[in-house]
Amino acid sequence: MLTHKQLRTKALGNADVKAEYEKLSDEFALLEEFLKARAAQGLTQAQVAQKIGTTQSAVARMESGSGKHSPSLATLSRYAEALGCKLEVKLVRKAGSATNLTGRSSSRTWRAAEL
């Protein structure tokens, strides 16, 4: 039986699978941040759920990134607050884009919203 790491490596060897995986890389990175923050606080899904007024299963769905449910920014913000964190949402230019949102050349990241 393959380990998760071996299975991932094998799957990402397929160009189609790798392309789809890369499309979701930002979502996976966000989910990993939430999981690391929860682990650092020593909280269970049930404890986070209680703090934000939802169920453990709702937290599990949110952490799984299953794609069936997209939590609102308000929910993500409450989750972050329950972990002693602050949620920041940013607009970042894609690679190769020379201008910022005002049309001027800049390497600065523009913050769309800060919760």
C-alpha cells in the first residue's frame, strides 16, 4: 500500500492531475494555514466549532476543502479569531503583470480587504 506522500508523487506525475492540483494551490495553502494554526493552539475541531457557533462537522467540511461548500469571509474571519489570528484577504497581481490596480508600475501588493 502506498503512503500519502507516495500516492501524491505518483499522481502529480500525470500532467492533467498536476495542472488541476496547481489550480487549487492557493486553496490548499489557505487550508494548511488554518490546520497549522489550529494545531498550534491545541484546539480540536469541536472546540473551534463551539467558539464560532457551529458544529464540528461544519469545521471538518471547511478544513477539508471538498469544494462542495465555500465558507463566507465572515465564517473564515470567525474561525481565524477563534485561533487568535486575523484573516487578511489580498489582491495580488499574477506573474507577468507589470502594473498595479491604479495602472502604475509597482511591486507593491495591494490589500483588497482586511478583516
